[in-house]
Amino acid sequence: MSELQYNRVVKNGNTESESGNFFPAIPFQIVIDDVTVDIDFVHTSEHTVIYTVSENGKQLISLEHPDYTPDTTLEEAGSQIPVSNGKGFAVVAAFLDLGVGKGSQYKPVRDEGHSESYEIRQPFAL
């Protein structure tokens, strides 16, 4: 039995494999080359929910409801998520591919695709 509830491998914007069921409120990881980015769904004291994006225990950005994408232009989005390998846009692409990210400025990516490569891993929740 797999230890993952959901697993998706994307190479150059194309899904190579996908298994299981993704659940947005369960923590997951986005692996970009040799870097693992942790994603947590957090309830705030203001009765809202955010996704925190972290690497090695350091929070890189909080993505807020309702769009869950950086509040910037499409061209600047990757630089708003300072992943150590410089591939922050892969996080945005993963959110869009999962249907979690919805910012209107990202419509071209949703419509035309992207060339990012990453793996999404979501363990089973207890």
C-alpha cells in the first residue's frame, strides 16, 4: 500500500503520472528538482484560511483566500516565492494545476499550460 494519498509527477508542463485523490486541506509537498517545499492549510484567528509555503522550516509566503496565488503580475509571480533553487513559479504552476490557485492574472497559464517540472506528494491524513 502506498504511503501517499495523492501523487502527481509533472515534467515540462505535462502530467506523467497521477495517482490517488488530492484533498486541499491536508498538508502536501511540492518537490522541485532537489528542493522540497511544504504546503500547509492554516486557519487564522481572523476566521480565514491561508496556505503557507515553507522550505526547510522557513516560511516563504502566505497565499490568501480566495485566489491562493501571489498578488502580483504573472511575470513577477515566481520571484514572490523565493525557493532556494530559484524555481518559485513551479509552486504557482502546481497550485494552478491542482485547481487551488485561481488568480485571474494566471488565466494564460491555465489556458495555455506551462513548462514547469515538479512532483506533488500528499501523505494520508490520520
